Amino acid sequence: MDCMSNSRGFTLIEVLIAAAVSLIMLFAIGAAIESASRSSGGIERKVTAQQDVRAALELMAMEIRMASYNPTFANNNAIWRNPATCAGITGNPLWRGIQVATADSITVEMDITDGAGGNGQGVLTENNEIISYNYVSAGADHVITRNTNCGGAQPFLGDFVASGNPRTVRVINADLGIDMFRYFDGQGTLWAIDTATATNTVQIPNIRMIEITLAVETDEINPDTKQRRRMIYSTREILRNH
């Protein structure tokens, strides 16, 4: 008897079962790839946000640390500028290089250059000698701006929604009830700074340390958790010149 006569092919049911198993495996592989891609994208967004926040915090700390730097020992009544105009002499010379100090804004002044890399010239006329940081939490913006020598506020961390630019983070200090700036005297006492009160004439000259806290979340929602990733970074800077 021919041995080939005992061979037989697959039945229709076996073919259908094999096809179903193959489809299930393909679906599982596709789902795993999609999940891995979402996770990788979420991690990438978080890393980018972390880099932006850390860089912003380092720059803020460096510039705030230089508040009241006055290497020529120019008279307080002559060197410090009006923070609103950066031109006229300030009405609060005893505040020296901290001309605005609130929970969500600060203006620091320093005589850092003479235009040729020197140590100042006794007047604040060069770039980056008057710097203002302001937290804008109204509406959907959630952004920190930076203004140098009253040249106009520019997005510093985050961006304005109306700009149409992609945003890596939203600053959410207000949402979490966290002050962006807190101020301490030489004994480590926390001062309640409010530029609307007359107590600033006493408090601001006594500031010796400033705590900077940036609470942020990624602008894009994580597709896995359906939530934005949140991060909080903080540092304290001792004011050696103030």
C-alpha cells in the first residue's frame, strides 16, 4: 500500500483555530509595542521637563544670589533703580538690590559689569543688572516670565498659550498653594513679604536667604495614567551682598 495514502491535510477547524491564535498573538504584540511607545514618549517628556526646570532653577538661583552686589560701594541713594522704569532712582534705597519681593515675583539689582567684563561702574546701565521674575498663574498660561532692565517680560519657564509655541511644562505653584519665593532673615525667621504693606521698609533690608520653589507638571497628559506628571524642585540661596 502506498504510504502517501495515509497522509492527510489540516481540517477547516484546525486552520481556523491556527488563524485565530495567530491573530491573537499579533494583537498582543501590537498592544505591547503601542504601550512601550506610549511609555517611552511619557518618559521622554518627563526628562525634557526635568531638564527645563533644573536649568531654570539654577539660573534663577545664580541671579538672585547676586542681589545687591555693589563692588564700587556706590551710595544706596544713587545706585538702585526704580523697578518700574529701571531709570529713575528708587524710592526705597534701603531695599538695595531687592526692589520687589512677593510670593510670586522678585526684582533683583546688581552692579556686575562695566561693559568690558569688569566689576561694575557704580550705575546700573548694563544688560542683566536689573532682573525681574514673575509668576503668571491666571487662566491657562501657568508660566514664569523674566524681564531684564525693563525690556519686556519674556517667557522663561513654560510659555503663554496664545504664543502657539509647544510647552514642556506648566508652572502650578498656585494650584498647589506653594509660594514660589520665601524670604528669611539672618536667624532663619520666615518673613511675610508683601509690597502692599509698609513693613517692607523693615523686612526687605533684613532678607538674608531666599527659598525658590518651582512646582510644575508636564503640559501633555500621560496617555497611560491620563494625568500630567508633576515635579517639585526647591533650593535656598544665601544673599552674601544684601
